[in-house]
Amino acid sequence: MSATATIPHLQDYLAGFGELEQLAAGRHLPWLRELRSGAFARFCEAGFPTTHDEDWRFTSVAPLAQTPFVLADSGPAPSEAQLGSWRMPDAACELVFVNGRFAPQLSRLPELPAGVHAASLAAQIAENPASVEPHLGRYLDIRRDAFCALNTAFLEDGAYVRIGRGAVLERPIHLLFVSAAGAAPRMSSPRNLVVAEQNSQAAIVEDYVSLGGSADFCNTATELVAGDGAVVSHYLLEREHTRSFNISTLRIHQGRGANVASHSVLLGGAIVRNNVHAVLDGDGGDCLINGLFVGYGRQHLDNYMRVEHTRPHCSSRQFYNGILGDHARGVFHGRIIVHQDAQKTDAKQTNRNLLLSDDAQIDTKPQLEIYADDVKCTHGATIGQIEPEALFYLRSRGLEEAAARRLLLFAFANECLDRMRESSVRGHVDAMIRENLFPNAAGASDADAAAGIAKEGQ
């Protein structure tokens, strides 16, 4: 298939790429220039995926592909009042990006512990490219994924985080990405690089929000490298406007004995695709992939998980819960690949879904691909509605139906929260879910409902 058949506005992308080549950080570095140009060539060759591609069979990106985007500029700076509800007061530091570009005047950068560095990726490329070159672009698969190729082609800015050997960060690093609407739909391509060196510990929160209601496109990619014995928690929070498009990719590379947890919470967006690709490339590694997606209206929320076990004695767990109402559609496509040398693998995959209306839809496809003979692997999926018996029990205790439904939904969503280690992040996500889970419900609040049930049980 030709590029022009799958890239309706190819000239816009060509013009944007030509402009970026002249202005982007690191344009004089041969390795980075080659990385960008090779990725753009691959994007032009592959074009946008279609539902004929197995990895995209449940998601059409035609509305995105047919929208003429302009390359996002820094945009108007949000006010402190606008940022207030999105900030994380307990964060070790907070880097704010507007339309994919670092906004130092909005960021909070206190002194970090020894061995911990958090900065703009563009600044790091300009000031110390040798620290970036060994990792940037080495893990994403631009041959397999056109959106990874597009992000790499337009790689300009994002976050650079390095947790030095043995460093322990007690509080999370908050990366806040704001899409600010303009006169025309804009495309931003944040690129993040997180390097957690041997025996380090840290939590990273990527938070995507939007100002205005335009159909902007945020195509983001993060490469997370966890060295031997590192312990890392990564959070993706997506709560953009319901007209926006968001494609995110997290590529995890784990060393020997590394413990990585990926948590995703999808609440906004018109078309959202959440890719998590973890490779356990050291003996004894452990990986948790945990997520929640909540959709109403005509939202389309797609989760694609790919976990590769390449070394022995590793374990992985995938738990994803979906809640869908109105005409919303959700997708869970999970793959566990156990390579021939990955003996003694222990892997589990579970997807649970609640449909709140007759028009909501979920496509779930858990998969196992095993080439080793001494493994323990399971997978499964469930689709259902709120149990009438549970609803009746709560109503018999005096709760109105809306409050009872809200409480049951929050209990279902809370399974995701319970797997989050960091209490400050868990509290932040708890508030998000309470605000977005069932915004139009009437009746008692969750706290009032819970208090009423507790009183009845006394």
C-alpha cells in the first residue's frame, strides 16, 4: 500500500519534518539526525495502521489520519489557577510541558537527592548528548509501530530522568503534559527517557491533560530502562478532552532482578491507544502491568499489552479493568511471549470489564505465545454488568440507586488502586477516579454511602 493512500495529509507532515530538522535540539548530531530521518522514512513507508493490521483490528484511526494537524508550538502558558487541580503537591519535582515543550516557568524544580537528575530532554541533548545517545531510540520498535516511527521522526522535547546507581527517591517525579488548543488542530510528540541504574528506586508519573476542546493529537513515547536490581513504578494518567487523540507507548527494558510496575488510568480522549511493551531481559525479573480504563459517550479506549520473557526465572502479571457506558468502546489486546530460553517463567493475564449500557462494547483478546516447556502461564477475560444482587443489597440498606451504582463501580475501579505502591500517587489517582468515574450520578457521595453501610453493619 502506498504512503499517500494511508497518509492523507502527507505534505503537512513533510513540511513539519523539514521545519523540525532546521530547528530541533541536536540537529547537528549525526546519530540523532539519522535516527529522525530513518524514522520518518519508515513512517512514510508504513503509513497509518488500518483495521487490516492484526494489532489494530479493533481500532480505526481514520478520524485521526484524516485530520490536518499542524506542528504544535509552545502555545499560551496556562495560568496557575488552571494548573492548580492538576498539580501533585507531594511530588519530589514537577516538570510541566505545554504542547510537548518544557515550560520552566511553570515547573517546580527543587534540589533532588544526590544521583537523581530530572530535566528537559531537549536541554539534555544540547548540553550532554553523550548521556542520551546510549539509550534514546534503542528500544522502541519503529519497524512494527508507525506511531513510534512518527514520534521518533518528530522527537524534539520531553523529559529526561536518570536515577543513579543505588539512589532512592522517596517521592514521585511528576511529568505534566498540557495540550493547549489553538486555531487549528495541533500535533505534539513528547519523548521521554527514564534510566534507572543498578539498585535504584523511583516512581515516575506521566500526566496528560488538555486546555480547550479542539481535536489535538498527542503522540507520546517513553523508553524506560531498569538496570539490575532497580525498582521502578511508572504511572500513565490520561484525562484529556473527549475530542482529543492520544497515542502513548511505554517501552520497558528490564535487567537482572529488576522490578517494574506499570500503572495506566485512561479517562479522557476520543480515540486513545495505550501501548505497553515490556521485555524482561535479565534473570529473576518481575513486571506488573496494571490498568483501568473508563469510557462514556462515544470514547474509544484501546489497550495493547506485549510482555516478552527472554530470560529464565521471571514473573509478570497483567491486570486490566474496564468500565464502559453509553456508546463507548474498549479494547484489551494482551500478549505474553515466552522465548525458548525463558524457562521457569510465571506469567498471568486477566482482563475484567463492566458494561453499563446495551450499546457499550468491549473487544478482549488475551494471548499466550510459548516457546519454552517449563513454564506456568494463565490468561482469562470476563465481561459483565453490575450484579443485581449487589445492587439490591445496597438499596436495601437505604441507598438510592445512583449512589449504590456509584459505590459498586468505585469498588471495581479500586482493584486497580490497591496495586499501586506509592500512597501519594494512589491518593492523587483516587481523586481523579472519584471525579470522572460517574460524573452524572445523583445521590449520596461515595464517602456518605460507605459510612452508611458501615453504620448498618455495626
